[in-house]
Amino acid sequence: MRSLVVKTTFSQIKLVNYMNSIHIFIISWKGQHKNAALIANKLLAVTKNVCIVYSDPNPDFSFNVPCQLIRRPDKLFWGDKFKSCLDACGDGPMLIIHADCEYSDWVELIKRCHDVVTKLPFIGVWAPEIDWVPWIVERQVIAHIDSNIVAVGRTDGIIFYLSSQVIARMRRANYDENLYGRGIEVMFVMAAYSRGLIAVIDRSIKVVHPKGSGYPIEDANVQFQKFMEQLEIPERIQRILINTSRISKSGEP
């Protein structure tokens, strides 16, 4: 009985240390602030490292939430907000949540992320399963780690965890010409694999997200292609290998 108590206490200590080291950013914009505040207040019950990165056309708008707040110009979008997260997260890992997501227990999501990355310390990118993404998840699966965790060649940029090593690489990228942030998720996945880490989707956590995107597709695609030019050579090779594997699985020519 005594050894069980010690084991439980040690596990709790590790969780507390994790909560104190990880930086959680909630991305918000007009129409999503109520949900952002709800998520922040839930998470503040277990960690103080919560920050809302937001924009709003109303200059008088402000949050009434006891956490760090970073306001960005309303004319800027995801690329700028992601860069703000990188600038503010320090040396520890980070987890980003877009405020237009719904999940029944945000604390459970954070704890699950902790459990997985502690068990598998070679994870560079962790993401839950999103109920709608504009691609087929099965085609991105590289390997099944267990019944819930799959190593993938792609995640979305909706909710995700980045390790310190991946963050350090993402800080070297230039986001000035990537207003809509398309391709950020491609870069951090390739950054992980080219550094001996992996990217995973956790299918035990299923998050609801509205279908579609508010960004102009053509402009976002142009910015995406430009942003991909910043991939380092090992990352470019990794992308070719993953895309080749995906095409082979799908049966595409």
C-alpha cells in the first residue's frame, strides 16, 4: 500500500511540474471571445501558464480573465498570432487551442497530452483528433503506436502541442508574408521528423470544430507555397518521403 501511495504522489508531482512548464495559448478573434474565456477559466484551475492571443475590431474590447493577454492587430491573422505564441512561450513546450473548438473537458485534454508525451518523450507534435479536417486522416497514418496513438505525416493547426526542439526551429521561420498561416502545420511536422521526433494524432481525444475556413483560399495557397520555400533541406526531403508514402497508400498515380 505504501509503495502505491509513493507512486501516485510521484505521478502527481510530474503532472504539476508539467503544468508549470507547458505554456497554453488560446487563439481568439471576434465571435470567439466567450468560448476563449470559458476555456481559459477551465485551465486556470490547474495551471497559471494560460495566455489568450486575440484580435478584435473594437478597440475598447478587453477580456475579464485573470491570465496573460496578448492583443494583436485585427488586420492580422493566424500567422501573426502563431508568431506571438512563439515569442511568448519561453523555453518550455507549448499547446495551442483555437477558440472555435468544443470539447467536454479541457483539463482532461491537457492531462492526456501530458500522459502521452511523458510516456513517449520522442513526440515532437501531439494533436487530438478533430472531427473535421479538409483531408483524410487515414491517408496520413505512418504507424500505429497503440490503439489510440497514430504517427502521422500531417496534423492540423487547430489544437496541437509542440516540443521545445520543434519550437526552436519554428522560431527561425519568417511569418511576415504568411498572413493566414497556411503551412505552419506542415513545417512543424517536418521539423519534428527531421530531428528524430515524431508527430502523432491521439484518437482518444475527439474535438469538435466547425467545417470550413474563413480565409480566401487562393491567397492562402500563394502564401503557403512561398512559406514552404523556408523548409530546410532535411525537412524538404522528409516531406517528399511522407508524400510518396501517402500516394502509395491511396493508390494515386
